[in-house]
Amino acid sequence: MSAAAVLDGICRYFGGPYDPGTRTYRASPVAGVGVVRRAFAKRDNHGDYFHGLPAASRTGSQIIVTIYRSREFRIALGGEHGGMKQRNFEAELACFIRSRTPHAEDAQDDVYALQDALVGWMQRDRTLGGAVFQAGEHMTNGSNEIAFGYGQPQTKDELTKSFLSMAFSACEILAGV
């Protein structure tokens, strides 16, 4: 499987079916996610953060999925001419968050709620819907964790903007190569 196919599979798992007209994934099964993208948009559309969310939603997000690095190596099983290849992909979900809450503390709570929702969804299926052999699990020459990073929230005109990064390794096993 190509890196582009793995990226598309991760986006579909977290964002739902691909919408070719908008080049986005617009039916996320994860609470609080409006749109998932596989590249940064040329224009930031505030409506994308709340797309498909209930009208009363106070906080929404847009996720950009990126594969920053990959490696491939042979797993020697069955002698010198047999075996499999393992491809590891270092993926990041860059979650850009917009919140209309009256208090920044509530917006921060929503960031943690998004983190919990993403992890809970990821733990439902280690293959991310068949996109990879496994993700977020221990693997040879890959990360054995799901790592999080947080940005400094910014509040202006009653809108709080925040950031959450979720990074993990995903691997695919190729037989007979």
C-alpha cells in the first residue's frame, strides 16, 4: 500500500467518507470533529470546524492528518528468500479547535474531551478500519505510544482558538515481497 493510501485510510477512519468536491472527510464519527483533511487548506473556513455538529455545539475542530516520516525493512521469516516487509508510518493528527464558550477554562476542558474521544475511537480498531496492520501499538522500529502536544490557547472576540497534536506510529505488513 502506498503512503497516500495509508493517509487516505487514516483520514477515512477519523473523518468518514471522502468528499471529492471539498477534498475533505466530512462525516466524522468522533464527537467534536467537523472536518478532517489530508493537507492544509488554502483558506480557513470557520464553518468547517462545526460542520455536521449539533447547532448548539460550543466547540468544534478541524483535523489535518499528516505522515511525516516512513521506513521500510524486511522481516526475515522462512529463510533468506522468504519473509515480509514492514512499513512504519509516523502520523500526526493536528487538531485545530475553535470554541465559543464564555470561559476559556471550558474551552480547555473541550480540548481534553476531544483527546479522549480520538483515543477512544482509535482504540475501537487497531487497524483503523483496515487502513493499516496496526496503529498506536508497540512495533519494531516505530513509536510504541500515542503522544499528545498542546498549544497555547488564544482568545479574541469571544472565540478561543486552541491546538492539540496526536502522534502515533502505524504499520503495514507486506507478505511475499
